[in-house]
Amino acid sequence: MNKTSFSVKSALWLILLLLLPLQIIAAELGEAGKRLTALPGVSDVESLKSKHFQEKYVFFIKQQLDAKDSAKGNFEQRVILCHRGFSRPTVLVTEGYNANYGLREDYIEELSQIFNTNIVLVEYRYFDKSMPTPCNWDYLTVENSLYDLHNVNQTLHALYKGKWIATGISKGGQTTMFYRSYFPDDVDISVPYVAPLNRSVEDGRHEKFLQHKVSTKENRKKVLDFQFLLFKRKSTLLPMFEEYCHKQHYTFNAPIGEIFDFSVFEYAFAFWQWGYDINEIPTIEATDKQVFDYWINICDPNYFSNQNVFMSFNVQAAKELGYYGYYTKPFRRFFKRNLSIKTAKGYLRYLILPKGTENTKFSSSLYKFTVDYLTHNDPKMVYIYGDIDPWTASGIYGLPFTKSKKNLHVYMHKGGSHLTRILSFPESERQEIINLIDKWLKE
């Protein structure tokens, strides 16, 4: 064997070895995966295990940073595809945050489970694997995120030509609503879950809801009394609070005493949002440790920390999504003696915005655009809310345009929290919702 032939054969073997992993990956792809890899802008298709779907993949799709100016550059957005059949309906999950949960082997979405559909789960820009590098907050806008969804929708329509349902939860539910307003013909049906439509950075309706409307007067008093208890015991609880934050390696944009105060204010919102048991609230007889452990389990101060993974959301809340404020009037007697703050106004900018975005100005144009669309159109939409969820206070429930619509439906689950889903409703109402969506799918 001469030197030249050995080098050629060695090179051929090396090429084969390098290609082998690609061949193995290609062999793992089913029909949906093979078609997916051929779509424009799609890359890094990887097969995932699933207990519910014949094929499941995670992949990336190329998106423009600025939807209206390609010169601004691109980023890669993570998408998860769960395939049941090319002729089946497709649920487009308009996630508002990261999509890590979709990687789980047991992942399934309520509408997909009920109606036997495919799922396309789109991670929101500026979260986890869909974070542009470098991070320029200027391109984190709702409008750009909706163009992301539009591109995913148009690209995957090459595979799935049946009916499409857009759905999302909380911020994802907002995204579902905004997406329908911007691109009304992309999907046939929209199902936003627990989706607020806020008017300003501190909307104002949430505070009134927590003080005067949620649950019963007796139950509201129990929540308020626990907040009083926390402030009365601040001198003994604050060292425990500080030690906990130190162990968790939390850092803040304000002194620890102020973070304590805001965490007490946050308790009421968190309690009702997630529907905690009113009978488990500690009373005055509880030890400091019992009071502290219960409180921290509901209001972990990570929410106010620089380590909070939802910084991207905070930017959007300050810019155009809006948020809630804190009603502090009941605590006035504690301000001089027990509180470290003078006012809770402007806390979002002060506490939980990343550096460089503190001067972000809020625009109500998104709110106005969405209300205008829903007022003058009648899309096939089903809104799902829970009546003890504070976010319901700024939802579309009760707005004038909801009363005269044939296709737009709003369902309120009595006693329902932010965890309210279609399957949360009593049998008769649940079946009514399912029958409505099923009728639309068959049209």
C-alpha cells in the first residue's frame, strides 16, 4: 500500500465517521421530521421522546430581530412540534415565556388532549434559548413577537393545512389575544386562558378587586390580617428574611427592609392568584417560623431579585403590557414605625427592571389597538377566566363589546384561580365549551 492510497482511504473513513452521527439522527426522524427539515429557515431538528405523540421534535427557526427591517439582523427561535397527523387540526401554543416544559416526555396541552391535535409550541423571543445575542431590548416588542408567530404559522402551514387553534396561558393568553388582533386570518380559533388586558403600568383595577371584590369580606379580612401580622413581627422576621435571601444568593435593587415590605404587599395578589387555602393562613398564635415558612412558600423574594428569570417580561410590562400596583392605604399606621418605604408607587421600574431600562415609558397603543379590534370584529374566540384570580380584574370580562358578539365567548369559573382551565369547569359548562370548539373545527 503506497502512501497516497493510504491517505485517500483514511480521508474517506474520516468523512464516513463524521457523517455517521448525522445519518443516525436522520434515521431517527419520522415523516414529519423529514418534512420539517426541508422547510425554509428551519434548523437543528432534534427528535424528542413523547408519551402522547407519534413524533416529537425541537427545532429552531430564523426570525428577524425587527420584523419590518431585515437589516437589523436575526436570531434563532426555539419551537417544539408534537405530531399526530398531517390531516389533524393544529394547536399553536403562543407561549409568553420559555418553552422548557414542552421538552418533557409527558407534555401535552389541554386542547390537544381534548381534540386530538398536533401542537406547535413557540418560545417567546428574549427567553431562554430564544434570547438574541447581544441583548438589545429595543426589539422586544409585542408586535415583533407576533410577526415571529406569523412566520412560524406560515412556515408550518406547508405541513398542516387543517384548522389551527391559537392558545396560551397568562402572558401566553395575552399573546393569543394580540396575535388574533394583528393577524386575524392566521388561525381559525383562539382560546386565551386567564389573559389580562392592562391599561397602564399600575392599572388600578387589581387593587380595587383585592380590596372589595374577591371572594368574601370575611376571607379578604383573613388575608389582610396576615399582612398586618407580618408587619407587626417585622423586627423578628426581617433577620430570617435576610438570612434566607443570603442563602439563595439573591441580590436586589433596594435595601432588604424595602424588599420585605414589598413582599408583604405581594402576598395578597399571590394568594388569590394561585388560589391558596384560606384555612391554612397562620393566625396570631403561630410561631415566627411557621409564619415565615408559610409566607416565603407563597411569596419567594426571588420575584424582586436580580436573579429573576422573567426580566424580559418586566421590560414588556413597563413598555406596553402593563401591570398591577399595590393598595397600601390599610397599612398607613405601619408606615412610620414598621415600613422601610414611603410609597409603593413606581415599584416595577424601581425594583425589577434590568439596568438600562429604568426610564422605559409606557404606551397604551397596544391596549387601544386590541380593544378596537375586538369591538369591531367577532372572531371565534373563547376566553377562560377564574373569578378569584386578580388578573381577571383587567380581563375582557364585562367590557361592553363582549355582550353583542355571536362568536366571542367569555367563561368565568366560580372559585377559579389563575390555574383555571376548560376542564376546571363543572360538567355542563365544560361540555358547552368543548361542543362549541368542536363545532368550529368541523365547519
